[in-house]
Amino acid sequence: MREKQIDKLKDYKYGFTTDIENIRAPKGLNKEVIEFISKAKKEPKWMLDWRMKAFERLKNLKEPNWQKPKYPKIDYQDIYYYSAPKSASEKPKNIDELDPKLLETYKKLGIPLQEQQRLNGIAVDAVFDSVSVATTFKDKLNEVGVIFCSISEAIQKHPELVKKYLGSVIPLTDHYFATLNSAVFTDGSFVYIPPGVKCPMELSTYFRINASQTGQFERTLIIADKGSYVSYLEGCTAPMRDENQLHAANVELVALDNAEIKYSTVQNWYPGDENGKGGIYNFVTKRGLCKGTNSKISWTQVETGSAITWKYPSCVLQGDNSIGEFYSIAITNNYQKADTGTKMIHLGKNTKSKIISKGISAGFSDMTYRGLVDISSKAKHSTNYTQCDSLLMGNKCGAHTVPYIKNKNPESNIAHEATTSKISEEQLHYCQQRGLNPEEAVGLIVNGFCKEVLQQLPMEFAVEAQKLVGISLEGSVG
Amino acid sequence: MLKIKNLKADIDSKSILNNFNLEIKSGEVHAIMGPNGSGKSTLSNILSGKKGYDVSGEILFENKNLFELETEERAHKGIFLAFQYPLEIPGVNTNIFLKTSLNAIRKARGEKELDAIEFLKLVKIKAKELKFDEEKLNRQLNVGFSGGEKKKNEILQMSILNPKLSILDETDSGLDIDALKIVADGVNSLRKKDNSFLIITHYQRLLDYIKPDYVHVLMNGKIIKSGGPELALELEKKGYENFN
Amino acid sequence: MEEQLKIDFEKLLENSNFSKNNVEIKRKSFNNFIEKGFPNRREESWKFSDLNQIISKNIKNLSFYNDLSKPNKIDQSIFIDGLEHNKLVFVNGRIEKIEFDYEEKNKIEILDDLFLEKPKNANNSLLFLNNAFVSKYFKLIVKKNYSLQKPLVIYNITNKDLVSKSINLKVDILLEENSSLKLIEFSDDKSTTNFININYNLDLQKNSFLKNYKIDNNSNSNIKYYFNNISQDNNSISEIFLLSSGSEFIKNEINCNLNGKYASAFVNGVFILNKTKHHEIKTNINHLVENTKSYQLIKGVLEDTSKAVYQGKIFVDSKAQKTDGYQLSKAILLNDNTEFNAKPELEIYADDVKCSHGSASGSLNEDSIFYLMSRGLNYKEAKKLLINGFLLDVVEKITDFEIKNLIKNIMSLKQ
């Protein structure tokens, strides 16, 4: 079984490296590097000033340390903050001009950028190391006024929108990693859906860390104007490396009156090897603001990768009648660690939130659900429902539930439920008696356990996620 | 088809089966009757490969040593157990479970796997034969099913997987008379010259509908008497206590 | 405050006759407390109740030395009526009565002036404060195979003379094998704005059974902290019921280590709060070996601007297979400005376990009120009936019939 397990890990399907010439900023975190990034991206002065303000604040901030997974001290001077494929330094006008090696990379990842255009009608923004290399379907989206481009492009072409909303949900000085991102972010996606528009297709970004010793700091900003709707998907992979790489992204969502944003993530960063060596530190800040009345933000995440996952996609329910949702599957195996959950901050009247979290731990891994539900005294007639289920496989792993529940409003209701269980021998035996091998049986049962979350994902992602659930647990049975 | 020789089974050093012998030939229907705690369920668990027992002796299925096969490999070879307490598996759609199961078995046998359309066609026919509400197959496996529905679901699975040896572990318990008839019809329709059955039961009543070729009385871990269908009637009259 | 602490600490040492060992431990503990001070919200376990702030807001000129040389009068009218019981009576922190009239004398032993030890939980500054300032440290031993005939009531009485003092008590109870005890802890406070810090150590040996009922029902302006440390050996059972209602602030912390197989712990609690009261219950149940069981049920009814907090953690060690842990907390918020905070936490390292928790808070169900009103009750009556029903659920968990009735009377839940 042991050997089989190692084989399986070698099979981290996305573990390859692409041999591409890079332009890098010098190693280290300092003013010059930030200026380098800003210059490389041809940013206007206000953007550089904004970055510098964040950098100044960063000096007074400390890394938080209340999380359960501890990690060795990160040397922030030993990281490359900017790495870009040389061929992309002059941005190609269309995909056919892209470096064929890049196209090949995305094809290997299962995201054929060209075919994508013709086949399943998903618009893709591909981010390779620090820069966005391609965005598909631009013209079609333009017709309805949807802006979908890299954040760098948005800073140049839509400065008013960026100025208005960047940092409006995650303030410049929110906490260490968010502020670090504000200072050094390199690229990411920008989406603006104009009033009354239902985005005609799913928008998707694929993030890929390729270069070694490089941090990835992307920044995503999505604005759904009044009465609009968008569904956005995010996927992430990285090559197998012995070193730990830091990924500290910021994602901000803003939903105005009657608007809805559905944000789905399938996170499959390299998790490290079976002894816990290497892997990505995935320290991400994701926050959505339901700014308008009747607005809705829904987060769905399938977290199977990374050595450490530490993130709480949150909703600030500011508008009356706004709705926040969080659906999560988190799987840890071998020596992976995850501390993830959500925050639902109820400020407006009649706001509703729902949290469904499914955590599965196997091997020597450790999993924590941490969440906050806070109903303020003004949030009359608000409700929250939380369901947190944990599944343990073996007794070398841990599963923890740490919810913080605050209710200051007598007309509001909060209900929280949590269970911890294991796959029973009887269930396994039943499936095996019907001809399934133990791994198939576990995959089937675990997928059943996760069903409420899986069904929230858009079709194209659901299939991928289901397979991922099975693959992530391989080697943990028997 | 099935030969059990000197089977001994212990759990936590407590002896459950001892010197147990049984032979089932192709096309035969055997019934094993016994009181609570006589070892009936242990027998079905061991035949299906459940872990947790210390076993010795020999079980041959089509001349293959069963102890060398994993549970799922036994299923691939054609052993089917209708569970006394069918398991609930939350979130797993019954149809998907059945299709996964059928294709795993077909694959192991080197047969072509069925696609969704072929599978649903097959299910439709079988469900109709067994008067099983098709809509229930779109629900989570056994979740929210009544006792009777769970048992009927087992028989439906049996008829779809088309095993060589079907073991029915107290399938009749908890069934009303109508459900009992349906289950029996299901079994009878599968009776063929190369399919065998082992029916484990408490009461004689199921045997009114499924006529066994042989009846065995199991007490304290071994078969104390074997005979024809008339043995079941005798047992019913006397009760287990006075039978010795 | 530091000045005051130092002066009072020296005064205590001067006026008492502590053993050399105890003086040493006391000094260490004192220094430790000086270093840490009263806990504040930056500490995770005080996140919802900032004691430092609560004390400085409510108590003016807190002093720590308490002259115990003169006896206090006991107001007999406080004693529980209609229940024959043994007594341990503390008045203003001084032991005034030890009475075990119903028991065989050689089956119970009471020790005082024991050796102090360094607190095991180095993060809890209040245990150090307690160590530093406790004057007599008592230990009650119930001998092997003995079950007390009658309940023991520990009275914690404070009278008008006590103002802005810090009272520190420390009591150990050892239940030897196969023994049992029903313990009621009854508070009655006529004093104002004191900080009362009580430390219980309960040691349950094999097959012993402890029923512990803590009643704080009379309105007063004191700030209280109870730390209850429970260790349980094989087959022992602890049943705890908390009525948390009277004082301005109470934090009841229960740390229970299930060290022996088949040990079980039951913690049930009720908050009934009004005005500006702020109460907290914190339970840490540690399942450390196989086949242990725990159950916690906490309910609260909050009025005016009161606030209740429940922090409950179930920890399951990797050795503790077959653990059964269940926890539920519920609160009804009756007014704007009331607040219920919960942190129900599971930390689990074994796979063959059954653990769950739930928490719910909100308003009274208007449909139920409507239903009752359609049967002729007025709004107030309907509300009262529903609240009583809500709380009764917890009181019904009390397994001692006589004491259950007593507590129902105290809570006016008699129907």
C-alpha cells in the first residue's frame, strides 16, 4: 500500500514545470522591487502610491499566529515577487500570438486556451506566475458590456472603477498578508458586469505558479452592478517542488442592488510529498461585500491541494435582504493542513446566510473549520444556518470545529450544527459486497458526504471536483 | 458450486461457528434456519468477506478458495449478499450506486460496461418486474427508505447484478405479506439451473413462497439436522427449543 | 492596583502563619499574577468577557487583604428550608461552620492548611491570584465505599460589611473508590462590588459519583470566577448543574479530564439574566481514554441588556476511540441589546467517535405564542409558559428528585 501511495503522489498530475524564459524582479521585499513591479506593469502614479502606502503599513504589522497550522518562519527577503514569461512582456493581441509553450502548459492542465473558445463557452483568463497571459472571449463579452480582463489592464483602461472599488472590501491595512498583497500584487482578474446584465457565460481564471522561489500575489476584483449576475470559476495548480511557496492572494467582490455573484474555486495547488516536504502555503484573503439591497454572494470552494490552506471567504451583508452563502469541501491527506471556513457579518435587515462545510482528513493531516457568524443589533430579522460535518479516516489525523457565534439581535435566529464521524466498516463492506474496491467505495461514500456542496458547482467544475475528491484520498484507505 | 468444510469462526475468542459443513450445487436452493445467536448472520458475513472474524477450515466457491478473495472479488465472481440490515449511504444516488456496482462487476468479468442509457433501460425493466417504485432509485441509497423498501431494493440489486450465488440474510424479517410475495417472486424468477440460493431465515413463512430443495437447522454454530422442505414445517410446529 | 496588591500581599503574609513551602509558592504565584494581571479579551478564552475591563468598570478601589481574625455572624434564614443537609458555611470568605450531623464521622475527613502547588494551567492568571491570596485551603475526603446520607451544602455568603474586596477560596474534594456525594453550592450575597475567585478541585476515583449543583440566584453586584477542575477515573460519573443568574458577572469554567474508561460527565446549565448582567460558562471536556462519554446542555434567557456566553470544547485524544460527546447550547433573546455568544468547539484526533454539537439563538417562536393565545392565554402568560418550558428541559436533567424540586422552586418553575 505504501508503494502504491507514493506512486499516486508522483501522479500529482499538474506537477510538471514549463521551461520558459522569465523576467524576474530582484529577490526581496523593498521599495525598489515595488517600483519595479509597478513600472513593469506600466502603472499610473496613483497605483504606485497606493502600493507604497500598503508597504509603509506593512512595516507596522505582524504576521498573525492564531491559526492552528504552524509553519516555519517565512523569509520575505528570499522570495521573488515578480516573475513573468519573457514572451508575454509584450502582450499578444490574441491567443494565436501566444508563446506555444504557454499554450502547451495550459493544454496539459486541461485548459486548452484555443479550444476553449470553440468548445464549451467559458471565458478564461490565464495567470502564469505573476502575469495574466491570455483572456479569451473578450469580443463576445464586450458586446454586452462585460469587462473581463487582467487587473493590470483594468488599472490602465478602467482606472475609475479600480480606484473606486480596489480596497473597498479588504482595506489596505486589513491584516499582514492582505497588506503584503496590496503592496506587491502582480496580476489577477478584473470583472465588471454592467447594470441589468446577466453574464452570458461562465468566467474563469486559471492560476499557475511555475517559477521556483516565487511568491504568487494575485488580486481579483469583481463588481456586479445593479441587477446583474455573474458566475466565476477559479482553478489553481503548481509544479512539484521541494520548497514551500507562498501564495497570498486577495479577492474582492462587490454586489450592488439586486446583483448576484457566484464564486467557485477548485484549489489544487501542489500539496507537498507524502512526507510533507514542499507544497504551497495558500494564505488567501477573500471577501465579498453585499453592498446593495437584495444582493447575493455565494462562495463555493473545493480545497484539496496546498501544504497549508488558510482562508476564510467571507460575506459582509450590508444591504437589506442580502444573502451570503458558503459551501466548502476541504480535504487533507498525508501531512497537509487546513484552517478554513468563513465569516458572515450581518449588518443589514433581513439578511440571510448559510454555511455548509464538509471537512475530510486522512493520513497525518489536520483540518480545522473556523467560522464567525455575527449578527449585529441592527440586523433585524436575520438568519443564519450552519452545518459543519467532519469525516476522519484513521486516528493519526485531526478534525476540529471552531465556530464563533455572536447574536445581538432578538429578532434574528442562528442555528449551528456540527458532527464528526468516520466511514463505517459496515458501509465499506456493503459497497465492496456490490463489487467496488475499497478505494472506489471510499470515493463513492465521500462524494455522497460532499454532495450538498458538489451540487453547487457549475457542471464543468463539478465533474472535475468529484474526480479530485477521489484522487485526493487515494492511498488513505487500507 | 459452494463447498464449506469444517468451518470454524471466532470473534474476540468467542466461538460462533464450529465444524460447519455445507455443500450447495448449481441450481439448488438451500434454507438455513436457526434461532437468534445460532450463527446465521456470521455465516453470511464470512461468505461475503467481512473482516473481524478468526476463521479456519475451507470454503470453496467454484473450486476457488474464498479466503483468498477480497469482498469485492467475491462479488465479481458472482456472490451476492442481500443484507439483513441494508446500509444507508447519505448523498449517494441509488441509481449511480447500482450503475457503479454493475459496471465494476461487468468489468471484472471482461464484459462491456453499460452506458447510462443501457443501464436505465435495464433498471426500468427490473424495477417493473419487482413493482419497485422507480422514482425511489433517484433518492439517496436507502436513506429514508422504509424497512420493506430497503429489502426490496436489495432484491432489485440482486436481479440487476444477476449473481450465481445469492445469500438472503433474513430478507423476510420486517416484511408485510405483500412485500414478502414480491421478494419471493423476485427470487423465483431468478431460479435457474446455474443459479443457487442460500436463504437464511428465522421463520418458515418465506419458505411457503420459495420452495427450498434442502433445509438445514443451525444451532450453536453447527448444522444439527438436514432434510427436505418438510423439516421446516416440523421445526415450526415444535419450536427450536424442543427440537433437540 | 499593583501598589495595592503588593501592600495587601505583604499584610497577608505578616498576619498569617503559612508554612515555609506555602509562603514560597505564594510569592511565586503572586509575582506571576503581577506579571500577567487580570485576563482581558486578547486572551482567546476571555474573548467574549474582558474581565480586566469588567473589574475596572464595576469595582472602585479593589483591595486584596481580608481580615479573617474575627468571626462573622451567620444569617440562619439563608439556610435551605425543607432539605436535610450537611453544611460548610463561608461568610465573607471565612469558614464559620462545618457540620456533618447526618454522617458517620470516620467516613469523612476534612483537612486544612494543605501544601499549595503551582497551578497546572500556567496561562490562567486567576489561579495564581487564588494561590497567592487564599488563606485556608480545604480538602474534603469521602472515604472508600461511603455514600453521604444527605447532601452537603457549601454556603458562600457575603454580607453588607464586604465592599470592593477580592475573596479567594480553594476547596478540594476527593471521592474515594465507590463513594458518592451530592454537593450543592449555594451563593447568597448582600455585599457590593467584590471580586470572588473560587477554585474547586474535584477528584473522582473509580466508580464514584458526584452530583454537583451550583446555585447563584440572588441579584448582587459582585464579579465572580469559578474554576472547577475535575478528574475522573474508571466508571466515575459527574453530574453538574449550573443556575447562573444572580451576580453581576460570573464566569464558570469547568475543566473535566476523563482519564478512566467508561467515565462520563454531564454538564447542564441555565442562564437567566436581566439588566446589565454578563455571565459565561466555559466547558473543556477532555476525552483521554476509550469509551468515555460527555453531554453538555446549556440554555439561556436574556432580558434588558444582558449578555451570555457559552464556550464549550470537546477534545478527543487519538487514544480515545468510542468516545461519545454531545453538546447543545440555546438562547432566547428577549430584548434589543441582549447578546448571546457561543463558541462550540470540537478538537478530534480519533476516528471511531460520535461527536456533535449544536448552537441556536433567537427570539421566542411567535407562532407558538399565537397558538397559546388562541387557547386563551394573554401574551405575557404565553411568553412565560414558553420560557419555562424552554428552561425546564435543562432542569429535568437533574437526576436527584429532591434537589430537582428545590431548584424548580428557586426558579419558580413549579407547575
